[in-house]
Amino acid sequence: MTNIVLKSVGENKVKIIKIVREATGLGLKEAKDIVDSVAGGSEYTITDIPKEMAQGIIDNLMSEGAFAVGESIGIDWGNTESEGNTDEAIVDAVNADLKL
């Protein structure tokens, strides 16, 4: 299983809300509240997504201007910032773990 961390939503909030609804099963108001919260600077974690589906959801979010990363459950990535890793390196590590 994988968690998806939605870090930013970009300009196309309506399409991001739709993707969040599909990924979480939440209603329109709840998904909109999540997207508005992320647009305001928070992060939101969509939990327990099957690995086979996670990359597709991340790709859909990113194609609409959002930034999201996958986190494999049970893996401690440590404090990547103190190790000098960039977000791109983290995404590469997650993708490698997902065997993409």
C-alpha cells in the first residue's frame, strides 16, 4: 500500500477536486475543503492506496498542475532534507520502491 501526499494544487482546482474525490471516495464538499486547505499551504495525505493505482493517481494530479508524491507505507525515508536530497530525488526513490 502507498500513501499519496498532495503538496500543492496549482491553478486547476476543479479537476484536482475531482481526482481527490475519485481517490478518496469523499463527497464534493470534503474534497473541496481538502483542495482549498492544500491551496492555502497545508499538505494532505491520501492513505492506503494500492501500489498499482498510486502512480496513476499521482500522474493525474500532476497533469492538472498539482504536486504530489507517493510514500510507501512502512518505509522510513529518514530526514531527507538534512541529507541534502531534493524533492526530485525523493520522487525518484519512491518510484523505485513502487518498481515503476
